Amino acid sequence: MASNYYFFHTLTTLLISPLVLGTLCVIFPFFCIFRIVLFLYRLVVSENMKGKVVLITGASSGIGEELAYEYARRGSSIVIVARREEQLQKVAEKAMCLGSPDVLSIRADVSNVDDCKRLVDQTVNHFGRLDHLVNNAGITSLCSINDVTDITKFTSVMDINFWGSVYPTYFAIPHLKKTRGKVFVNSSSVAILHPPSLSFYTASKAALIGFYETMRLELAPEISITIATLGFTDSEITRGKHLKDGVLQVESELANLSVLVTVQNQL
């Protein structure tokens, strides 16, 4: 019995392995050519965003705010989401001045699944469609694991950075399929560089890459995925906004430290 098993295993290895390798050698060059052509096509042909609807989370400041203005310049209708209502109103007014035909501001917490369903439903009810979902909301935590006194106080980093992107995406999928829309997710270069004292933040951003790389395959070709792994970017986070002992705080003296950590890991 053992000899039969060994014979079958050997035969399978000798036949299947060369067959798989040969198939890959034939298919892979064509796959590479296809990817290059697709990349060049997307590089040359810019999507016309006039009249399309874009939902942006974390839009009250930083990258999310600037993305709102860029979409406004291209004539898109915009839905901006954040927890700070007063700041959202200022962003909405400027976006209208820059060319957006309509701006809807929604106060919501992306770590809350009910809020995420609500913001997607409000978007579709107001505009009748959804073309781009921009998952930008995020927080950071600057703390060595050696200094942590209560590990449970860091769960909000994953709740906002990871689930705060996954929740809206889940509820937006049926609507994005109708428009062959796009999902943008703001990860970070720390997911690749692994700087010290940013372990929780790094883990949340690495989780985004793993999840959305899988979604890229599962949702294609109806929905396309863009994952941004940005480096040091001037925003509230780099100016010292971070999670400390479970509470969101702004400590300007940490801004220089975050710059130093980033630079050290790029050298």
C-alpha cells in the first residue's frame, strides 16, 4: 500500500509540476503584456469626472480635504464625511466655489457599522448613484509596545483605519457595480517600512493592503481598486494628532518625532 502511494505521488510530481510550469511560461508573457497595455491605457485616458458622484471619508482635513477639492475642480458631485460638522461645512463651501455642482456633508463615525450604512444610503438617496468611494479616514498611535499599559485602548486604531474602510466598501459594492465604479483606499508606506513605535498603526495599514488586494480580484472587472501607500504627508496626523490611552489628542512636539521616524526608515 505504501509503495503504491509513493509511486502515485512520484508520478503526479513528475507529470503535474512540468505541466504547471509549462503553462505558466506560456501564459505569463501574455499576462505581462496585457497588464502593461492596460497601465498605459489608463495613464493616457483620464476618466471624465464631470457629473459623477464621489464619497470621501475623513474629508474634514488633510488628504481627504484636498481630494474633495480636486474632485470639485473636475466637476464631480461630492459627499464628504467626518465627525467634525463645522469643519465639514467649511470644506463643502470651498468645494462648491471650486466647481462642484453639489456637495453633501454627513457627520458620521466610520468605525460604526450603522453610520457607514447610513452614509452610503444617504449618498444614493440624494444623488441616485455612486461612482467613486474614497476611504481616507484614519488615526495613528505613536507608542512603543513596552509603554502600553492597557492593550484594549488601541482597538480603535483598527476600528477606524481598517473597519472604517471595509464597512463603507461593503455597503457601497452593489451601487459601484452598477456604475462600474472605483474604490480608493488610503494605506501607508509604514505598512511596508515597519517603523518603530507605530506598531498598531502599521498593522492597521498592512491589513488594508491585504484585504483590498483580495478585493481587487474578487470585484474585477466591475469595480477597480486603487491602494495608496503614501509616505510622509503634511496633515493633522503628522502635526501630532494621535491616539493616547484610548483618547485622541494633539501633541505638537510629536510632529518632529514622527518626521524623524519616517526619515530613519527611508535611509
